[in-house]
Amino acid sequence: MADSDDKRLSDDDSDTRPKILIVDDDREQAEQIGTFLSKFGMSVMLEDNGFAAVNTIRRIQPAVVLMDVRMPGLDGIKAAQLTSGPDIKAKIILMSGYADQIKRATEEELDVFAVVDKPLALRVLVRFIQAALHDGA
């Protein structure tokens, strides 16, 4: 994903809507979630791997990151570990369709907002994201 326009579903950099970063190596699923979230007034960006996600999180400072646990290279758990700290304000929601990965993410005691099982109904996912947006607000 070299082209930043390719990563955005929302193009306007002056956009004041909450920025949501979706990180999933399944591009089709990420785009489906992003399109749905856009309907709820969210500015959506996409990444397809953990390395790019860490860079985008540090650079853009999205409000919420929805990240798959199981990805090639840098997985979601490692990416969440690399982006925890006082200078990162993003609320991270990890998701996985694999029970062992959910268990692993839960046992890591990560500083994440939630760990959820896939598939998750899009309307339920929106509620998780809206709760994360309002957490500590």
C-alpha cells in the first residue's frame, strides 16, 4: 500500500470526523467494514499489515484502531504492543476469528479497549467503536 489515497475511504485531510484505522490483511473485509463505518460519520483509513499500522498510528493518531490479530509479518498483538504508551491516544480493538488468537490476545494483558471475536455483526462493531470514541471523553 504505497499510495496513501489507496488507503483512505475518506479523502479530506481537514476532516473533523473521528479517524478510524482498520487493519486487516483481508482487503475485502476491511473495505466492507470501512464503507459501513463511513455511513456513521467516521473518517476511515485502511492498512493491510501490522508494520504499516504502527507507522500510521504514530503519524495520524487515529481515535480508534480496529485491528485483526492474525496477519502475516507483524501481527495485531505485536502491533498493539508497539503502539502502547502515553504518546498514543488511539483506542485499539483487536479482533480475530480464531479462538486461540482471542485467548492469546486476552492473556497478553495488552492496553487495548477490547478483544472481539469475528465475525461480528457490523452494527455491534459500530457500538464497540462508538463506546471507544466516548471512553474517557
